[in-house]
Amino acid sequence: MASVRTRIAPSPTWYMHIGNLRTAFYSYLWAKKNHGEYIIRIEDTDRTRYVEDAVDMVFAIHEILGMTPDEWPHKDGGVWPYIQTERLDIYAPRLHALCDERTAYYCFCTSERLEELKKGQEMLKLPPRYDGHCRHIPLEEAKERVASWEKYTIRLKVPKAEKIFFDDLVMGRLEFNTSEVDDQVLLKSDGIPTYHGAVVIDDFLMKITHVIRGQEWMSSIPKQVLTARALHIELPHYAHVPGILGNDGKKLSKRTGDVSVSSYLEKWYLPEALLNFIVLLGWNPKTEQEIMTREEMIELFDISQVHRAGAVFNPVKLDWMNGEYIRMMDTSELHIRLSDYLRRYFPDFYALYSEKDFAYNEKVIQEVQVRMKRLSEFPELALPFYTRQEYSVSLFLNPKMKVETLHDVRTALELASLTLENADFSTLDDIKNPLLGQISEKWYKNGFILWPLRVALSGMEFSPGAFECAYILGKEETFTRLQKAFEKLDAEV
């Protein structure tokens, strides 16, 4: 059996979206499962919609996600080049040969004629397609017109009233009628092939065995079957995966959450969590397992088990899964990831973070790690440990905790100060045990003392608990913030 070779062939007319990433990852997994090669080929023949940095973004995303291709523009596997505009001399001879074999023909219709044809079909509410005007021009006459520099394209001569059957690895048996297929252009008038004119040739020459792509490309199958037949070559196996849906059941769009992959990485979903989430959009390992290592995904993945129905993109589940990965991560590794993330996207906060030593940052990470779903939440969750927050004395008051007057606040903070003055602060229990002992001895409710203390230390309504704040901040900073709290209370007298 030939080695499995999969590919993605992005066009640099867009940025990589979630749907693109899923088909790329499925292609990667299928190649790795079968000990084959995963290839990136750039299809850049549509120069009118070229996006300058789109190719670099595709490469960067692969690097970040650890999906290093086996062959791509940066690494030759013997079928160089991997960029279509560098392969132009490959296509023209093969496509001209189709005219000689009468399976394609030269078309001399001007853009003005084609536009008028389209308008007429629209008025009659007919599907737009070429009317075959040049289909029966004798080959000798056509070649003379080509030789005299008349502008032309090459079109595939699609047989009429033929049924095409095709076995898809996901969708099963497909049937098409050639009467519904247009005589598509294979070579444009500028000598650059169209998508259909190049893709079949490229896949054949690059020995691609499996093509995994979105269901929206299924209508291309009869065109590619007929083009491959004309070229006397065999098509790869195809697997058309269904679309990804929003929560409203409609195709995922920017409005319903479909943003570029780079945007998800900027929110700092962990690469391993994002890929784990993506692989389960339309496929499952037939077990209850949802959190999987890459090695487990490679072992379990089977393209024939991909569902035919669209999968719903659930951002809540993505947050949950990302949080699970964050909680499983070693503190040292999470520190490295956070440092990289903050440096890129929160440089001001990174300046505060990097001033602290690892021992301090480790305490903060261990405290907020259990609540983080995305790394982008770290600056907000950890804020009171890196800056002193401005707050109003009204924040101290909490009727549920029976803290109803500023006198209550002062009573609570004085007890906390007197107790913590002799505390060691080496461990959380060094703070917790004596403070709880004093609260119990004075017959106070825990919240009566701990709510004002937490506010004094964090300056926020929502933050880690009072014990945790004191332990992380350390004795010196704890008493500095308590002193600031007393000054606020004094200012209110």
C-alpha cells in the first residue's frame, strides 16, 4: 500500500478560520496515524484577492500548534515547488494537450460576451453557465487563432447526460449528473490555471492519497473526476467533512463566533486544548474520553468515523476544556506560557509580573489557576497581587456578613492586625489558624472579620480569600495595605 500523503492547500485570500483548522488537523492526524506525510501547498493563482501576510499566518499557526508539516515551502520532499505560481510551467503543456485530445477546447469568448450571457440568464432566472459557443470550433482553426495571438482560455469539454458515481470516505456514495456541470475554465487568458486546472495535476504529481476538506467543496467532485479522466490520472480518496454550526444551528459565521484561529490564540486558548476541542467537532473516539493527548488523538482518529451532520461550535465547552488543560499544567510550565502571553498581549501587566520573583508568581498562579478558563483572564484575576487598587470605604460594608458600619470595619481590621502581627506568614496555615482561633474566641462570625480584611488587602469586591491574599502578599505588604485601610477609615471620621 502506498504511503498516506495528505495535504492542505490554502489560498492566501483569507486568514485561517476554525473550519480550516479542523480540516488541517484531521489531515495531520490521518497522515500521522498511517505513518505518512502531511503537506502544505499554497494555491496562490487568484492574485486579485491576494492577502499579503495570509501565508505567513498559516505557517505561524502551524508552528504555534505544533503541527509541523513534513513537506511545505520550507522543506522539500522531492516534489518541489509547493507554491502554485512557482509551478506555472507544469500546467500549460498538460492542459494544451487536452485540446489535442478533444477533451478540452480553446474558448475565444470575450469578457463582454460572457457578461452579456450572464445577464441574459439572470433575466430568465436560469443558472449561470457557459453556453458552449466555442465548443465546436475545429481544432485547426482554433490553433490558428491561438497562433495569431488571439486571446483565449481553455475549457473542459464536459460530456452531456452522464452520471458520475463517487465514493466519499465520509459522505458515502455520491451521484452527479454531468448535465448540471459547466464547461469550466482550466487555463485563464493570462496563462495561469484556475483552481480546477491546477489542483488535480498538483495532487497527482505530489502523490497525494487523501484529501480532507469541507463539505462545501463537494460540488467540485464531478469537475475533478472529469478533469482527472481527461488527464488519464487517478484522483486521491476524498473525505468531505460537514460544516461547523453556530448555536443557532446555522453555518458558523463571524456573527455567530467564527473568527480567525489567530484570534483564539490571542485570547490564549492553549494550543493543545484548542486542537482537542476542534477534533471533537464532528468526531468522537467512541469512548467517554474527552481530554486526549495528541498521541491518543493520532491513535484513535479514524476519518471514516466523522459524522455526516454538522457539529455545533460551543464556546462554553471550549472554555471548560481550556480550563481543564490549565488546571492539569505544571506551575512552572504555566509560568512560562503566561510570561510569553503577557509579553505579547499585556505588556504593561507583564512589566509588573516580571518584577516579581518566581516564588511570588508561583503562589499567584497556584491561587488563580483553578479559576482560569483562558490565560487572558489572568491579569484580571491576579490584579490585586501586582497593584494596589483604589476603592471606596463603602466596599467594606456587607450586611450579609453583618458588617454594617465603619465601626464594625475598624473592629474587624484591628483584630486582624493584632493577630497577624505575630504570625509567621511562611505557610497559609500560619495565617489561617491564629486568625480563625481569635475569631472563634471573640465569638465573631468568620465573615465579619474576613470580609473587611479581604477588601483591605485586595481592594476588590471579588478576589481570592483573605487568608490567600495575606499569604501571597506577604507580611510587609499585608500591613502596608492594612495601614492604607485605616487611613481611609480615619478620613471618614
